Amino acid sequence: MDNNSVHKPVLLKEVVEYLDPKPGDQIIDATLDGGGHTLAIAERVAPSGKVLGIELDPVLFKETESRIKNHELRENITLVNDSYTNIENIVREHNFRPKGILFDLGLSSWHYERSGRGFSFRKDEPLDMRYNAYREVKSKNEKVKTAAEIVNTYSKEELEKIIKEYGEEQFAESIAKNIVHARRREPILTTSGLVEVIGESVPFWYKKRKIHFATKTFQALRIEVNAELKNVEKGVSSAIDVLEQRGRLAVISFQGLEDKIVRELFKKRAKEGIVKFVVKGTVKPSWEEQKTNPRSRSAKLKIVEKL
């Protein structure tokens, strides 16, 4: 698997600069994805340091694992197929003392392009959107609803609420109403079926904008399916707890809701005297990076150091 064809790691130079990993350090990449950040950090901590990479999606995990297995730095990398919300347990199990932790909260290009789970409104795929779609279910409570289940079972009010709150969609009411109306005729089971309903719910001018008219509804469903905002809060908060003194935590977010959670959490912990900001405000990708990797445009990096 060629990493560049799947997911170019965003803000790579800045992540390495601000995390500042040194030979012998132990660093966690809480969102492994294609392994781009992990490998760059592993180069800096070698020969005796370690990077622990966490990836929730079992299919993506296996692809990245098989790629790293043959890499010259494989001895410096430990991979775990789990959720970053369990970072405290993972650190304990692997006897890890992290001097740096990275979260890249962006949805992987792999999920859009190759997962076949309905993350992209540009493809005709089943409405799934689960990151852990093929994960072994350990308990009854662990079952995650698919996007299709949400679209076909939530009430109009519930749909409107998540589309408005998680998608920040101005036509949430009209979209929710039309979803409920359309599913009475037949269940909405595919991305193209949902896009059609959204298209009938928004005015003509809205479809002419640069941002696709289905973007916000798809974002809202993905957040609801994977409990993304709750997980970000839990994961980043736990990361601060497990970080070593003088260790650094870097978080890249791509949408406003996640960015706000991270910003507020960092401010709260700074006020409590637990962390300090390494950079005031936000680090954004250079113009060069934005040109070569358009998906980096909305990336925002925030960094704190544990006191």
C-alpha cells in the first residue's frame, strides 16, 4: 500500500517540530491511519525509542500493519487495534511512558476512497459510516448503529437535531422532514438515495455553492454513528492524564465542533495549572502544503505541554 495514494499526513513538518521527539523517547500516535506521522516520528526516536500507533478501524489497521511490518523501523513501532478513548488502558498494558501524543482527527482519505462504507456522497455505497464496522462485538452494549439505521429509525425531531447540531446545516428541518417522508415509500439504504432526498430539500442556489449540498448532513451522520465528539473529549482528556511531565500533546482538527472541544479543554486544563500552551492560538498548514494537499486546508493544530 503506497501511503501517498491513501493519506498524506497533514502538517507533518509542524507536528515533528512541535512534538520535538528525541532519540529514546516514547511517543503515541493516537490516530495511526496510513502510518505517515508514525513513521516520521519513529525516525526521530530511533534507535532506542518507540512509537505506539492506535487505529480503531480493523481493516485499515491490517493494511497499515502489513506495510509497516516490512519497514526498517518496524522494531521501533508498536501497533494497537483499539479506540483512542481507551488510551489509559493501552498505556498500562504496554508499560508506556509517553513524552508526546498526537491526534489527527481528520477522516482518512482511505475511508472516503476505499472503505466502501458510504462516507462519501460522491459514490453509490451502502449507508454504513462505522469506523469499526468489522470489529468483534464484545458486549451487547457495544453495537454501533449504522447511518442507514439512523436515517430510517430516528424521528424527524432527532434527525433535525443532529443535522443542525453536528452538521451546522441551515436546512436541517427541511432535510429531516423529507427523509421521514421518503423512507415511508421505501427505506433509504444507499448514499445516492440519501443525496437525492437532500437535493430535494434545499434551494437551487444552495446546490451551486462550492461546498456540496450533502456535505453537512453526511458529516452529522458520521459524527452520530461514531460518537465522535464524545470520543474526542474523552480521548484528549485521557491523553493529558497519561502524558509524562514536560510531555507534549498535539491535536489536529478539521471541523469547528472538534476544534472547539479541544480549545475549551486545553483552556480549562491550562487554568487548572496542568498544561501550558506551546503556541498561542492555532498552527495552520503553509500555502505550499495547501496547494499540494487540498484536504489540509481546514486543518488546525493546537499544542500544549504538561506541567
